[in-house]
Amino acid sequence: MNYQQTIDYLYKQLPMFSRIGAAAYKKDLHNTIALCNALDNPQTKFKSIHIAGTNGKGSTSHMLAAILQQAGYKTGLYTSPHLKDFKERIKINGEMINEDFVVDFVEHNKTLSESIEPSFFELTVAMAFDYFAKQKVDVAIIETGLGGRLDSTNIITPILSIITNIGYDHMNILGNTLEEIAHEKAGIIKPTVPVVIGEYLTETKNIFSNKAKESNSTIYFAQEDYKVSNINSTAQILNCDVTNIEVGITESFSLDLNGIYQTKNLCAVLCAEGILMQQGFVIKNEAEKFALANTKKITGLHGRWDVIAENPTVVLDVAHNEDGIKQILKQLKNDSGQIKNHFVLGMVKDKEVDKVLSLLPADAEYYFTNAHIPRALPAKELQTKAAAFNLKGNFYDDVNMAIDAAKQNAAATDLIIVCGSVFLVGEVDMPADFANYAEKKN
């Protein structure tokens, strides 16, 4: 098989959560353990950092990867889902996994895979671990797919764990309360391994503290240790000051991940960086500052308050749950000078659609659409649901048709926000002059 045939095989033969939802989720680690045992346990052959959380884990993973790479470490990065290309999931120093490795891995392990019958995600995790081990990375940042305790990535023993935050998402799998969801995320906390909590709520702090105590793990609460001030977000850059409360030092930062919600992720990253330096990592201040100002270029991350066009401004954001949409609305309050907001909105069936719709402003224009995956909520159905919340607009079967319609209706000073689904953002046709995904090919 060539690369495309291999990818088609993976998509068609293996249950894939991003396409079919909970039916693809395996509630135990058996398959991943079996796969990695057969591969001689590659996850034990490199240092790793494990990151979970409802929102922000992708941004946090990429910022930390950029810092470590800029500091001179050969840095692996495993994230999901991808936007445009499967290879985005597995990177070393910002370069996507080699296509030949993907083909060879699938072919060489076909008999093994057919005997174990893993999900798409389980096999992809094993592939990433094998790739990082064979490429001899210094450290790999591993993002959970869903939850933590039973996530396929949770067979690693990392040098550091990070939980960004807890919010309502995937309740059909993780639980209906914040406490239940926090319990699942806290499952990545390992014995004696330090853990950073980016943001906690009253309902979740004790769950993390108790789990850390059980595990004899030092716990750090980033929101208590760092304070952000003087936030200024533009179309391309976020400027802010961060005070390390313990030592009383304030530093200025510029981030190319320019959504104001990134300040929360920044605190978790700075806290994690301090712990890594205590463990012997050498990270110079200039490397840190450059990495944070150029994370998108260094790691290839996209879809986080990405401005892809102006006059009118078009922004892509993968926010897809209640907390994510709340952060977008805060961003809109921060951005002044816009005459009207236009939402190009598409969601998947298994999200809390009504909760998201209840948050959105009735005075905006709406363009309802859907990604082309089985999980997608049909655009017409989304339009009907939205009408109950006084959100009005036409529906479109393709996100690019919806964006074109929004551009035709919008004034030059208006803002068009494409959001509601990672997969919807992944189907947007990117402008030729945008920092495109092809730059990070092999």
C-alpha cells in the first residue's frame, strides 16, 4: 500500500472516535498494552510529559513542545485529532511523521492489529510511541485523547503530568458532574510524578489534591502560583505580563497563540517549565520567549483564534463545548471596533448542543453548516435547534460555502468566527498566503 491507501485502510478498518463517536471508545487499556508489549514497550524508551484537560491541552502541549525544541531538545509531540493531515498527530521538532514510517508500521503490524482489533486511536498511540523510541527523542509530550484514566496514552510513566482544566464535555463517557470528569482526568497522576493543575474549580480541587496525596505526587496549582495582568490581544499577537507570585518577579510575554484564553495555558506552561528545570532541563530565557512568540511556526499548530483573512476578519477556532464557547465570547468582548459578528457554526451530535446555543448572542448573524463526518449534526437540524434560542440564519452543506456567504453579507469591519467543531475547522479551505500545513512536511 502507498501512504494514501494506508490512511484509507486505517479510517475504514479501525473504529475511529472522531467519525463515529463513543462506539469507538475502548474503556480499558488492554489493547494498547498488548500492542506495546508486542513492540517491546517503546513508551519506556524516552522521557515523556502527559497532558490532559477539557480545553487547552493542545495549546499547552504545543507551547511546551516549542520551548523544549527551542532549548535544543529533540522533542516528540503526540496530539489529536488532526485538522488536515493524519501526520499532524505525530511530530518531532515540528516535523510531521514520515509517510514511509506510517506505511511500514501498518504493514508490518497488520497481523498483530487484526488479532488485537484495536481502535484507530489505540493503534495511532502505539505508532507514535514506536516512532519516538526509534527516533530517539529526548522527550515527548503526549496529549490524552479523551479523559485520562482509561485513555490509551495512559500506559506511560511520565516525568511530569499536566491537567489544564475541567469542564463539561464527553459526559456520555466521562460522567455527568465536574467531580466525575475530574476523577477521570486525575487518572493520569502517577506515583511520585509531579503534577501541574492549570485551572481548578471549587468542585475539583480536592479531587486533584487527594489523588496527588494518594500517589505521593507533588501538586502545583498554576492559578495560585502565577498572576496575569496587562493583557492586550491583537489579530496576530497576545501581549501580557505574568507574575511568579512565590518569587515576586514579573515578566512580559508575547504569544502568537493570540486568544486571551491562552493566558491560562501560559501559566500552566510556565509552571511546568520551572519543574522541568528543577529536573535538570536547561531552558534559557531567550529560548522560552522566542518559542512562545513563534509556537505556530515552530510546531505547526492551527485553529486557535487563527485570523486567516481581513476586511472582513475571518477567525478559525476549534472551540466546541460550553467552556470553549464562553472563552470565544470573552474574546469578542475584548475585541473592540467590530460592527457585527457572524458565526459560521457546525457541531457534532454528541456534544451539549443546546448548552452551546444558549450562550450565543441573538444579535449576531448565523451560517449553520456541518463537517462531512458521520458524527456531524446536519446543518438543517442545527438551524432548527438554534431557532429555539432566537439564533437565525441560513444553512449550508459545506463550511466554505457558509464562509463565502458570510463574507458577502459582512461589512469590511465585521468579524466572522468559524467554530463549533474541530472537524469543521479542518474542512476550511486555507488561503494560499496563510502559514499552511504543507510547510511542515517531511
